[in-house]
Amino acid sequence: MDSSIPRGKPEMFAGLVGHAVETFEPYTEADSTAIAAQFLVSFGNALGRGPCVYVGETRHGLNEFLMVVGRSSRARKGDGKNIALRLLEMAAPDWIPCVSSGLSTAEGLIFHVRDAMVRRDKDGAENVSDAGVTDKRLLAVETEFASVLKHFERQGNTLSQLLRDVWDGKSVLSTLTKSSPLRATGAHVSIIAHTTPADLREHLTTVDVANGLGNRFLVVETDRARLLPHPARVPAAQVSRLAAALRAVLEHGRQVEEMHWTANGAALWERIYPELSRDHPGLAGAMLARAEAHVVRLSALFALLAQAQEIGAEHLTSALALWEVVEASVRRVFADRTGNTTADRIRAGFLPGQRMALTEVRGTIFSNHITDGRLKDAIELLVALGDFRVEEEATKGRPAFILVRRPVDGWHAEPANEHREETEGTTV
């Protein structure tokens, strides 16, 4: 039970989300934040493709991707998922066949939501060779997400590209296979993935982050919240009441199409938009680069859970509370990776508080086999992240530039000649 795991603020547990967590929390070791996040993603998939928010001409459906990250099997990631699915399956029995697993190829995903296939015989008559799938909702639950990430590395596997299209809500998904082309119209696909920090750092490559797949996932770090040697099941009557309330919410939500902001919602959005849109350096910054889009989708989900047709300030506040957890989780999970291999090597070569002249960095860490440009870019990134700074020291000749790693207890004083923002003019 790690007390430093990011926890959701009370605003995150508004309405039905809070009722579900309060009902199940005494009976499970799963963390309430992980329960709530998986419930929201499942709810968004069960709603279907109807509700959406337009940002300009960009349509945002309510299908989300979520990675629940726990350091071991004892993090109880699966328990949180089971709670979310139990409620949704009771409230929407027709949705049960839409929950599946086993993502491996683009073709396999499209097959699960495929259109009917019609072929013409030699006389020109049309024959239905495959009736296709009428319900285009799909919640892919991947409890060993590392195996999915490994598929991305295989030559010719286009699953990564398709997942980007799926999250974007592309209206038509298709394969280019000549012998057996597949097509899916109006698919509504969400993902709940479970993984460990080690697997995520190893298998989610910098390429996956750079091409925009990684930042289409919400990341929620979790751990076991409490010890329950003999957890009981929640009384059936309590679950039935929750399921009945959720059924009414789903019926309402499925009647909603394009959603808009209320006046107070729009005012709050305008205030927080600059901060959400701000660029952040490094790998963590790249993983958080779709903050605005995720917060819009989450706000709409909280609004529909409250049976509202517009997104108010209270719904945006709940979404921001969850986004704070996502941001903190990403920064913890990727704390030892910058997304720049040169910068990562430099970081690994320094102890906290250690000082090293740039000429020594070049010789000791890279055996003098590194270009000036690569070294300069890496140092600028480390300085931007706040982990290092460059200090100028006077010598009898040209000034010496010293790279310093932040001490464990933080920076204590600002050196007179510190180059905080850039290494312009330094000799590397």
C-alpha cells in the first residue's frame, strides 16, 4: 500500500461515480481512483457512438483509452475492473457481448466491429457472405497489456495506427488486404489496459509516444488500498439499486447527441485552457500532450452521469480532478525516462548533487563519441526538466561550464552565473 500513489480529489467522485465507489469500497482492496476511472471508460463505451462534443470540426466521442498501472499483481487492478464491469453488465445486459480481449492486429480489431460483406456472383447478383456485426461497440480489456505493446514492434503490424484512428472516432475503419478486405462503419471502441511500470517503460517506445498513441491513453497508477483477508460480496440489493440508477442514466445518455457547454462551464474552460494547452518537456510531457481532448471527453462523461445534456462547471471540475491523477501518474511512471536516450545516459551517469564539467561528461559518459548537437540538446532538455543546471566557473583561461544534478533535497541557492533556460554559448 503505497501512500504516494496519486489519489483522486473528492470532486472526482461526484454523483453516480461516488455512489459506486462508496458502495464497493468497504468490500474490496482495489483503490477508489482505479475503480472510478475504469467505471467511466466502461460507461463511455456502453453509451455508444451517439453522444459527442465538437471542438471546431473535430468530433470527440466518449470512447476513452485507459492504462491502469500497478507495480505488482497485488495492486488489485483486476478487482477495480470487475466492479466496473459488474455494474455495467447488470445495467446493460445487451452490452455484455461487446466486452472482449486479445488485441493483436488491425484486422482482428476491425473484424470484431465489421460491416456486412456482400459479394456478387458471376451473374451479378449480390450475396451476403458475412452478416457482419450490428452492435459496433467494443470494450477491449487487456489485463496483460505488455503483450499488446509487443505486437506494435512486429514488422507490418498496423495495430498502432488503427488504434489512433479508433480513438479519434474515424467513421470508417478498413484494411488494405487485397484478398479479404475488411471495413467497419461507425465503430465505438474503448480500451482498458492493465500493466506494470516496468513493462510500460520497456515496451511503450519513444516512437509510440511520438506518433501520438501513448498520449491517447489516460494513465492511472494504482496500488492495493487496504488489506481485506476475507472480502465479502456487496449485498445484492445495494448493487441492484445502483444498477437501476445506472440503467436510467444510460437510457438518458443514449438520447443525447452533440453536447455543448453551459455558460459557467464555458467560462471555467476558458480560464483553465491556457494551462491545459501548455507544452511540457520530455517524455512525460509528450504523454500528456492531449490534455484538452481528454478533459473534454471526461467532462462530457461526468455530465451524462448526472443526466445533464450540457457540460457545466461542476462536470469540468470533476474531469480536472481525474486529470490531476493522470498527470501525477505519468510523471511518476516515466520519472526515469526523458524520451531522449542521450539525456537518459547523462542522468544515469550522475548521482544526486554531483557536479561534472561538460568536457568530463563528454569523455566519461560518452568516451568522446558524441556530437556537439546531441550533447547540447540533451543538456537543454535536462535543464528544462529541472533535474540539472549548468553553472559557469571562472578559471585563469576560458570559463568552465559545470553540469550539476539536483540534490535529493532540491536546489538550495541560485548560483550567480547559472544558465537555467539554455546552454547557449557553452562549449560542449
